[in-house]
Amino acid sequence: MLDYIVVGLGLAGISFCETLEKNGKSFKVISDESQRASQVAGGLYNPVILKRFTMAWKTKQQLELAKPFYQYLEEKLDVKLDYELPVLRKFASIEEQNLWFEASDRSELDYFLSTKILPNNNPSIDAPHGFGEVKYTGRIDTGTLVRSYKNYLDKKGQLQAEPFDFDALSITEDQVAYKSITAKRIVFACGYGLKQSPYFGYLPMNGTKGELLIIHAPDYKEENVIKSSVFTIPMVDDRYLVGATYKWKDKTNTPTEESKNELLGKLKTFLKCDFEVLDHVAGIRPTVVDRRPLVGRHPEHQNLYVLNGFGSRGVLIGPYASKQLFDFIENNGELDPEMDIQRFTKKYYSD
């Protein structure tokens, strides 16, 4: 009998598998290609919500865990994952500059926000009011991470690449069985696919479709992340990620012409050089109504758990939430009440 079955191999699943492996636990992963949010994510780790100049939830604690987590994975998988890049927030006005200075005086933000206004020295950008710099930021190459980790588990025989069939899952008091696999516990880390679960479908995950472009812009020559109405993230060979959109009704992974035009329209408000669109991708972010993760134990089945709802900040939340869930299961630790699914227990019984 295994210790765990893990369903899903995006940022949540990878983070939990790593936690299990470091603690000597046996596991097998069931995953398919239906949930693409982690593969197509921009992968930014940025502690500040740049629309309002406020700190994201628990981001300093998350960053302290995430940096060594991804450094360890780079060595383990022999790939480059962590690209440390300053994020430059383009100011639209003098008023925004003043708001930035006010924010940088706050105790929780002064560590991350530079108080120096950076002038625009890039002729390909229209930014007469300059930029504010966010420090200790960067990008995790989530596509490379998912592909490399999938290959790693596949070679070890720990990956079963198939859609999860809930009808094939049986639960008893002391174990779970899925087809020929038996384990003490099962953890659902399957992103927006959780909506199909007969066990956790009551949780209020609404899902938000996000679309990104990859452009080739040889004259852009920008080494920083630029955040305006959209962001541009430098890759290699004069390629840049451009994103992202937020759509609440469409729940498909199919890129749309409407979102492409939206991204291009916003990009052209500040990018003044020629470029070519190389690719256009989409995925459904597992977003939650209260903007907090979904982590914890099922209200009735003591060996069913969920690790989900990371939204657009999965690269930071993943290692933090995985550690909390593991400690909760194995060491009787306490979950952060803001992400514990107990906050929705009344909804489970009312449904």
C-alpha cells in the first residue's frame, strides 16, 4: 500500500509530490493534460499587487519557502527554472508616482518597493512618467517545470497518465483504492478539474480563463518585466510573454480572437517597436470566490484531501500550502484558517 495518491501535476501537485518525497513518503500521481493553467502561466513571483500597490496574501512567508524550493528543483531536474527579474511598474501619471511613494513608506511594503523613480531609457517603450521597481521578483519557467517533473516521475514509474475516473475510486475507513492502486490517502491537486469531483465539487471555485501571447520583438531589448495594462516578460532569443486576460464565463482551454485583440490593443499603448505574434495560449486558473486557496480534509472522508485554488499566484503559494497540508496530515499541525476548507463546511451540508 502506498502512502498517497496525488491527482494532478500542476504547480500544486508538483509542490506536494516534492514535499512527500523529501519526507520519505511513497506515492503515485494520476494526471492528464486537461488542466493547462500551470503549463501556460506567466510564472511571475511578485509580492505586490501592482494595481493597488498592496501586499499579496502571506507573500513574504511564501517567498522565503519558494526560493530554496525552486533552487532545489533546478539541481534535481538539471534545468533552469528561476529567472530573477526586476518588475518595473509603468506610471500613467504623476498621481501614480505619488501613490507609489506613499505605498513604499508602509512597513510591509518598504522591503519590496524601491523609492527611486526610474526614468525610461528604452526607445521602444512609451513611458514619460517612468517606472517604479519591485525588488526580489522573477519568473519561474512553469512549462519547463511541469514537463521535466512529469518525465522525472514517469521514469520512476510514479505517474499514471490518464484522466481521473471518479467511478473507479473506492473509499474505506483506512484506505482508498483507485483501480489497482491502494493508498492510505488521496490528495486532489487537479486545478479547475476539481469542479468535476463528487467529493469537493461543493467548494466555491469559479475558475478564471487566462490567455497569453508569445511575441518576437528584436528591437525591444528589454531585460526587465514591464507591467502596464499588460505585462511583458523577457524570455530568450528576443521573445516575450505578454499577458494576461481574465475571463469568467468561458471555461475552455481554447484561445480566442477576442482576447488576442484585447492583449494586442493594450500592448500597443506602450510598446513602440515592431513585433510578431509567435503563439497564443490559454488555461483556466483555479480561482476561488474569497481569493484564498482550498486546502484541507474532506468533511466526512478522513483520507480525502484537497490542495487547490491557487489562482494566479501558484508559484508562490504552492510550496507554502503543500508544507502546511503535509504537516496537518502527518504531524497534527494547524492549517492557516484563511485557506482551510473548513470555512465552507456549512455549504457542504446545506448542498
